[in-house]
Amino acid sequence: MTSSLTFRRSALALAVLVLSGCSFIPTHERPAAPVAAVFPGQAATAPAGAELVNWSGFVQDARLRELIALSLQNNRDLRVVTLNIEQVRAQYQIRRADQLPTLNLAASGNRQPTADGGMSSTYTAGLAMASWELDFFGRVASLKDAALAQFLASEEARRTAQTSLVAAVASTWLSLQADEELLSLTQSTLVTREDSLRLTKLRFDNGANSALDLRQAESLAAAARGTLAQQQRAKSLDLNALTLLVGQTLPAHLLPTGPSTATQAQLSDVPEGLPSDLLNRRADIRQAEQALIAANANIGAARAAFFPRIVLTASVGTVSTQLSGLFESGSWGFSLAPQALLPIFDAGRNQANLTVAKVSRDVAVAQYEKAIQVAFREVSDALAGRATLGEQLIAQQAQATAEAERFRLADLRYRNGVASYLDVLDAQRSLFATQQALAQTKLAQQQSQVALYKALGGGWTE
């Protein structure tokens, strides 16, 4: 008899454990990446030890590093994303708490008429547990798993925001540096053109130049003044953008003070031959995968809703018909009220919830795959920029050298009376345009390097 009772108790305990571990969450399988194994124009295998450094190792300029550090402390968008993590963490803690019973200190009194016309009184005081769901089919656990995945997704969202912020600060700082270079170039060009205008006007007054030469010189000087105003406006706009990104007034000593030179290595080189699976370190792709995991867990909760929900309500404490005798000896008691609810008719609500959960999972899969495709396109674009901007920069540097020599020779020929002043003005105009294009290509090359680093998932490692 004793062994039979022990066996039944063991079987009951085992059944409870099995049911408690029951889960209807589909097995999560990471979808295959809908992109090529390597990026366009890259080697099939990565060089040994190829890896991305964190942003402080990528940025070589000490001023820019300090400015990025300030932005990570003060940027309001990043602060909002960080606070959202705390909100989602609290929601996860709520779901986790649903798995455990909630105990309350409860006191109640009840008076009601009796059959003989009198009044009966009942007073209770003690601990009460209300509506604790025994999660035999994993509904509450599935909701907890979904909340956990959403919390992890919010952390990846912060890393995504941090990566974007680092790249935005670096790109804007480099743009401001290019503004300084273009301003310096425009100012020196304006000085040269105004000198030419004064000389042309003097020669015109003495009959040595035609009115056409004078009007051409006036036009070039006015164009330089207009370009100078345009460059000053661009610099102000970049300063405003950088101030917003950093989240505070910009320290003057951290701003670029002059044009960059080839000897100033401001950014580390991104290694070549990196495989496309490196995209898995991108925070936005990991965020999309966590969203997929959350959607998967919601399917488990929706499936569990088709099975019975067992809810337990209990209390333990003292019971008395007199308030004064509530805590006297012998007044202790308890109550236990289990309740099982099996859905029979719900007008298709549970089935609709399951359909919603499955469709949401399919949407999450598509969003995950789209995130990978967008990342692959961003890396490919940046690689295309790196492959071509270097050659373009070399060609434009050679062109700028040739245009500078052309201008020198045209001016020399004009002063010796061999060539017309129109040749000088044309050479001057071409030299200025080439120098502007060269500065802009330098900026594009540096910003492409930043874009490649960001696209490969760098920038968030702390």
C-alpha cells in the first residue's frame, strides 16, 4: 500500500514537471542569408586575422575621437534609445514575474442576513494569492520569452543608434574640414581674381585692354565672391549639424582648423577580402533576428491558448465571526480554489490570434532578410566607392597640377604679349573648378571609408 501510494505521488510529480516544461514555441532557425557569400570584387576568402577594430581604433585623429566620445555622452537621440531599453527591461521583468505567484496581505469582512432574520459576520486576515496561472502549457513562459527577445532587440537598437551616431559625427567633422579647405581655396582665388580685376581695369583705362577683358575679369571676381558666400553658408550648416549630433556647444579646439594632407592618417584602413557573413555582427541585423525570435515565441503563446488554463487562488490566515476574536487561538484556516478553463466557443478569437502570430513571424522573417539585403547593398556601395574614388583622386590631382601649370604659362604668355587675356581667365576658371573638385573627391573618399566601416558593423564596440 505504501509503495503504491509512493508510486502515484512520483507519477503525479513527474506529470507536473513534464507539463510545466511544455512549450509550443516553434524551433527557431536562422533564415539563410539571401545574398552572395562574398561582396562584389572581393576575394573568396578573407585574410587571416581580418577583423574590425572599435571606433576609437578606427578614428586616428585625437580631436575627432574626443568629439565622438562627447556625442556618445550627450546626444539626445542616443539617450532616448538607451532609456527605451530600461522600459523594455521593465516589461520583461513583469512577464517574468507572471510565472511566480503574487502574495498579498489581505483583510476582509462580510455581513449578510441569515434565514432566521439575523445577521452573520465573517472576518478574515492573512496572506492571499489571487489568480496564479499554473503554466502547464507554456503560455506565460512563451510571453516571457517574447519579452526577453524584445529586450535584447532594444539593446541592439541602441548599438545601431551608436553606430549611426559615430559615423554621422565622423562624416560631418570631415565635411567641416572640407569646408575649411574650400573656404581657404575660395579666399585665395578671390584675392587673385580681384588683383587681376584691378590690373585689367588699369590696363583698360590706359587703352591696353578691351571692355570684353574687363567684363570677364569682373564676372570671375563676382563668381568668386558668390562661391565664398556659399562656402561660408555650408560651413555654418555643418557646424549646426555637428552641434546637434554632439549635443552640446562644440569646443573650439576639437574643430578642424585646416585642410587635410596626405600624411595625416585620420582613419584606419578597413581590411579587404572580408566575407559577407561579417554582416551578422551588424546590430540592426541582430535586432531583426531578435524581433523574429519574439514573433516565434508569440506563436507558442497563441498555441497554448487552445489548451486549458489552470488558475489557483488560495489564502491562509485567521477566520472569525467576531472582529475581536480574529487573532485568538484556534482561528487559523486556509482556502484553496483551483479553476480550470477550457475554451469551447470563442467566436474564433484564439484561431485569429494564432493567425496573427504566424503572419507576424512571416513579416519578421521578411524584415530580417531585408535587413541583410540592405546591409549587403550598403557594403557593396562603399566597396565600389573605395575601388574607384582612389583612382579618381589620383587623376584629379594630376589634373590640378596640369591646370596650375597651364595658368602659370597663360599668365606668362599674356604678360609677354603672346596670348590674350581670355586665355588667362579661362585657365584661372579651370584651375579653380579642378581644385574644388579635388577637395570634394577627398571628402567623398574619406566619407566612403566611414560608410564602409559602418556598413560592416563597426562603431558600437565599447
